[in-house]
Amino acid sequence: MATAEPEVTPQSAKIGMIGLAVMGENLAMNIERNGYPIAVYNRSPDKVDEFVARAAGKKVIGTKSPADFVKALERPRKAILLVKAGEAVDKTVESIMPYLEEGDIIIDGGNSYFLDTERREKDLKAKGINFIGSGVSGGEKGALWGPSLMPGGDRAAYEQIRPIWEAIAANVGDGPCVTYIGPGGAGHYVKMVHNGIEYGDMQLIAEAYDMMRGILGMSADEMADVFDEWNSSDLESFLVEITAKILRVKDPETKKPLVDLVLDVAGQKGTGKWTSDIALDLGIVTPTIDAAVDTRNLSSRKQERVEASKEINGPERGSYTGDRKEMIQAIHDALYASKICSYTQGMNLIRAGSQAWNWNIDLGECSRIWKGGCIIRAQFLDKIKQAYQRRADLPSLLLDSDFKAWVEQAQPNWRKAVAAAIQTGVAVPGMSASIGYFDTYRTAELPLNLTQAQRDFFGSHTYARTDKPEAGMIHTEWEELLGNQ
């Protein structure tokens, strides 16, 4: 029996949702649960019927066309798009534009590239339509029960949706996990960097897991116990919590840990690559995030890795003979110190983007709204918020008194764990990149004097002398000088 066509009452919904995949459905239910009647639309009419049927008794208005969707919204109209990033966003905007009026608001809640958001915001503003790019983090559950929200665009337009955004966001005690990020594409930029940090976090946790199984030969249950313990300490976070849970799950058929049966090929949707790309463009060093992206790319070359494992010999795993408890603590410290470096890189990248596009982003607020709802939510983020409260222009978290003390305390074990991994043949690209970043940052004199001399030797690129800074940039005929000695 076909579902009856819903009656579309003009201006009866406070806000609308286009896109009824899981994220769109859950965010729509979150909005309705918090007292805001919502209109929904999807290209597939069946999706609308199914969702409205499941939402029976709730203030959800199903619509079957862009015209009816817009008709159902009160003025100024507020329409959320949760569709695939890229061309789909532009096409969806085009489909509703003929029915919108000056002052209406379109909110892109997907993972759009921030420069696309900048373009759309400018183009639509010229037509009298406000465009907000709002990062939404927290996955399916977060969308339903309280995500972290990162809106950017026109400030006055955001103020019109602010009551809804604050109502549906997660709240961890110091306010809803949402803040106005800045104009233009600032919101989607911060969400992009958030995802890059997420890549780094996941890579570092995977390396800690691999060190425990590869160096110490620990079972899944033993590792779950360790991650549970860490989740009750300074490493408390959503990702550490779910890692412990994953390690405890047994496959119903084989009774083996299910994680052992998961193919070691990690997917990605591009936001980590975007983070690395823009970091290169802005001259910000993000080696931990880059290592996470590279490792996912290398993971996809499964067959090649299998063949290489047969051809290339390395150290025997599980051959560590030192104290087990001490090594577990060393791995903990390596994870914590590497995590500090990863977040340092991400926050520096947000600052650089803010300066490049004049967004005036508050780094302390970014860390505050990530404390709940989002995938990287962690106790650790409150410490970052406090660091920026102590000094808003902090050039690096590594220079904050607390973070500096924590890293210095962790440093011996950090080096011990990474060295043990290298000696045992356990790949730790994220932790290695982190400690390399740390050592490079704290070094007053790098060997790049040689690099610059090489550049001048083969390309006459010039160099500055340390003993004659007043001379400016000079060039030396190195071979001629060598011949005269």
C-alpha cells in the first residue's frame, strides 16, 4: 500500500533537511527532538516516505519536490544540505534557488572543501542568499544525540540558526559544543583540520596497538585491558574507548577476535589529504597527519605488501626480552607525546588558515567545542583550551608550560618505545614523524646549512653568513674557492 502524499503547509517548518542518508536522518531527528519542526526532502521519494513513516507522531514534514520543500519553511528559510561533497552540493543549491528569496539561508553540513564553501558563500551573497558551511562531527550517533558543530559564514546569518545549533549540539559542562568559527569557509576549514587530527589520532593508536602485539606479543584481551586503563587516565578519549571495545569483540563463527579478521586496508574520504595539501601550501609542518595519510595509501597496496613480506627480511617480531610493564608504560608515553605533536600541528594549521583568510579563529574555542560530540573528543582537549586561555597567541603547544613539562617527562619513554619498534621491525611512521618533528622544532642549529650550501653550489641560490648578517644574501663559487686552497 502506497504512503499517502504528505500535505505541505506553507511555512510550517522552522528548518529543512535535504539529504536523508543516515547522517541527514539522525540530524533531522535531533532537531525535531529539540522542539523544531522540520521539513525533509530527498531526490528519492521512497526515502522521504520511509523516513516520515518511521517518524510518525513527530513534527516531520515530508516533501517530494524542491518547490514543496521550500514552501514548507518559515521565512527567512533555513535549509540544511547533507549531500555528497562536490558537484552534488552545487546541483542541490541550484534545485532550490528558484524558490528562495533574499535573506534565506542555506547550510551545508557535509564535508565540503573549504575553498568550495568560500566560492559558494560569495556567489550566493551576491544573489541575496546566505550560505553557511558548518562542519558536523560525531558520526551517526553524534548527529542524533549531540554533535560538535563548526559553523562559518555570515555572522548575522549564523545568529538566526544559533538557537537551533546550540540546542542540538553536545554539551559537556562549559556550554554547547558549537561556536561561530568565522566568515566564509572558516567552518569547513576547521572541520577539515579536525579530520586531519583525527587521522593522526587513529594512526597513533593503531601504532600503539601494533607495538603491543608486535613487540610484546600481547593478546587482544590483554591489549583491551591496557586501553581500558589508559581511558581512565590522561589518554581518556572516544577513540581509545572504542579501541578497547573493538579488541574485546569475538567473531561469532570463528571465536577469534574480530579485529584480527578485518582486512588491513583503511579507507579515506579525502579530508586528510586536503589537510596535508593545504599545510604544504601554507608552509605549516604536519608530519604526523601526513604519515597517517601516507599509511592509509600504502595500506591499499595489500597484494604488493604481501609479496614484499615474502621477499624482504626484517627483525623477528615478538622478540623483546625487556620488562613488559615498563614497555607498556613506554608505549603509553610515546602515544601521549606523539598526540601532543599531532595536535600542535593541527592547531598551527588552523592559525595559519585564519591568518591567510582573515578569519580571526579562536583556537581555544575550537578545542572547547571538540571536547564533546566529535570523534576526537578527549580529556586532553581541555588542556589545550587552557593553554590558549593562558596565551592566545601561543606559537606552539610545545611552548606552553604544561605541555612542555608533559613532553619532557614522557621523552625518555617515547624514545625507548620508538627505538624498540624500529629494532623489532614494527612500523611506527606516525610516532617516528612526531618525534622527528619534536627534535627538529627544539633544535637551534639544523643541518640545513649544508642543504643551502648545496643549493648555492649547483644553482647559485645564495645564502646568508652567520658571522656577517649585514652582508645579506651572497653567492660563492665553491669549486673555484676549493681550487685555490
